[in-house]
Amino acid sequence: MKKNKILEDGLLEKYLLDELSDNERLLVEDAIHKDSDLRAEFDVLEANFEKMAFENAIAPNAHVKGELQKRIGSPGPTERNRWPLMAAASLALLFLLTTFWMFNKWQAANDQLNLIESQTLSLQERLGVLEENYELTNNRLQLINSPNTIPLILRGNEKVPNSRAVAYVNHQNKLVVVNPQGLPNLPDNQTYQMWSDVDGEMIDMGLLPNDKELVTLKYIDRAESLNITIEPAGGNDHPTVERLISYVTL
Amino acid sequence: MDDSQIVHRVLQKDPTALYLLYDKYSGALLGVILRMCRNRFQAEDLLQETFVKIWENIGSYDSTKGRFYTWAYRIAKNTTLNALRKPDLLIQTDELSVHNNKAQSEPEQDFAELNGALQKLEPHHQEAISLVYFRGYTHREAYKEMGVPLGTFKSYVRQALSLLRENYSEQLVILWFTIELLA
């Protein structure tokens, strides 16, 4: 459409006022877009139109804005801004669930670890006991098998006939071990006790409970004989010679 | 903040930005709506309707084709013309009948009166501009309303716009001169 026709027919004004048919509007828009003079003309027209409108403005009552705000809503998260919020909330939820799952896993693992720790501790204790037992047994075996060890049989006298204990004495290592299992059982308030005779004096070597396989006793230098008496439970300071049940000369 | 930034925020559905546009343009738009319908209650309702449409249809506004006010003016004019075409329906709804009665008993303020540069124009120029810019008449309706031939009416509008243009340019020159003097 020619510029002069647009200007002379007042098409710019009609375009501004939205009075043109769709076809005319497209033509005028195209002309404004292509022709900078027309564009400048339209800019001035629009600017003056707006000035006129402001000069003839009438302020609305305050409640109109209030009503509008009720219809549109108050400022807050907008539709578009809600997406990041929802994404963040989803992530937070996911994080929470993962944390909860991890916490449960951790608790289960912790319980298992505690169980294994206590089992290990118990096994260590048992191993300790076994090692101790093994050492003891090994020592005793070595002692018994040693060529320097003298096995001595202490037969029971008339007080305890058919009974016997076996003593293993090693003068080189200064060790005495006795197997008392051949001695008859005593009431709870009595026990067997062993003594060494040194120059006529009886020296305590220790108690001899007959429920044990081997009992290690004190080695006494220059002992001439080994003696077993029956004493009150817990042992005695001096031997009760009346209740001597066995002896053997070294 | 200029209009394009505000419009961009309205596009992102930020109500605060819409209220900024309302604060700036509601008076100018009500000036048009009220001169068309001549009932303040109805005009304010239509102003609110106009801004709801602006909010809902901001996506169709193209700043390369013109100013925001021009676009908003077209919405306001069309909304008002549509409402005036079905006055019976409006009167029957809500409390409008009450207000219509009130309007009949109390003389309505004469909103037809024009201010600013328009006041300096001859009465026939004033009326021509008023009919097409402020009262929603098309050129084809307006010339009949004025009782002059269409060609005459068109030349009235063109003369009036030319005079307004001179007037606003003079204002700019005076403003420039004043600034120069102060400097």
C-alpha cells in the first residue's frame, strides 16, 4: 500500500483505533514495518494519543484495584516459578527417603557389626582360654615326658586302701605336678593337702583337689619325702599327722 | 522500569507487574471508558474487566507493533462497546439496576468535558477527536453523529491531530527552552 494513500486516507489513525478490516490492518502493519517515515509518523501519532489520554485521565476509586487484586491474586509464586519449587520439593522428598533408607541400612549394618564384634570378642576369649589350656597341657606333657622327671606313686595306706596319686618331680626345673584322680572323694568340708618333709619338718606344698587331672604344687628344696594328709576345707598350717593317707620317699 | 520490562514480568504471570501497569494506565483508560458509557459504576467494572483481559491476553501484545497503551486502549474500547451493545443483560445482573436508578435520580458528572491540549482546539475539532478517540465511535458512525459529510469529518480529524501535534511540539520547545534557561 502506498504511503500517500495511507496518510491521506487517515489509515494510520484508523489502525491505531482498531477500525481497519483484517486485510487493511495487515497492509498498514506491513507498510509501517517497511517505511521508516510511516513508522515515525505512527510513533508521533501514538505518543500524542497517549498524551491526550493522560491529560483526560480520570482516577478510578481505590476499591477497583482491590477488586482486581482479588480476581488476579496476590503476588506470590507464579505458575512458571512454581516448577523450580516443585522440583526442589521433589528432590528434598527423594533426599529424605534416601536418607531414611540409608539410615535403616546403616542401623542394620551397625547392629551386625556389634554382633560380629561381640562374637569376635567371645571367640578371642575362648581362644585365649584354649591357648592357656594348651600351654598348660603342653608344659605338663613336656614335664612328664622329660627324662629328668621322676614319676612317683603315692599309694594310700589303710585309711584309704586301693587309692593312689602320681607325683612327677623334676629337680632340674624345680617342678612338682601331681595327678590326684586316684584318690577317693572327700566330703565338702575336707580336702587333700601335700607336704614336704625337710629335716623332720613338714612344709606346705599346696592343696590337692582330686577333681583335677594334674595339680602343680610348690617345689621344696631338700625334701626327703612327699606326704598327703586330709585337712579341713581350705587347708591347714600344720599337717594333721593322724590323717596322713600316703607318703613316698624321694 | 520501562513498560517492556513490566510487560515481560506480566508475561511471567507476576501480578505485581500488572498492578504497576494499572497504577500507570488505569486513569487514562477510565477516561476513555467513562466517556463512552457515562456511568461511573459501570465504567469501573469495565476497567477491571479490561485489566483482567490484559492479564489473560498479554501474550498477544507485540511491542514492535506499537505502544502498550494503544493495545490496552483497544481492549478497553472493545470491552466497553460489547457491554454497551447488551445493556439489558447488564441491568439485570447483580446490583446494576440499583445503580441505574441512582444514576437516573442524580445527574451524572459531565465526563464529556475534555482537558489539556484538546481544550485549545476549535469546538468542531474537539468533537471530532472526542467522538473517535474517547467515545468509541468509528469514523463511519462519527460523521453521522456530527452531521457533516465523511470527507469533512476526516479532514476535521486530520486538522485536529495536526494542531495537537504542533501544540505538543511547542510544549516540548518551551520545556527545552526552560531547561536551557535554568542551565
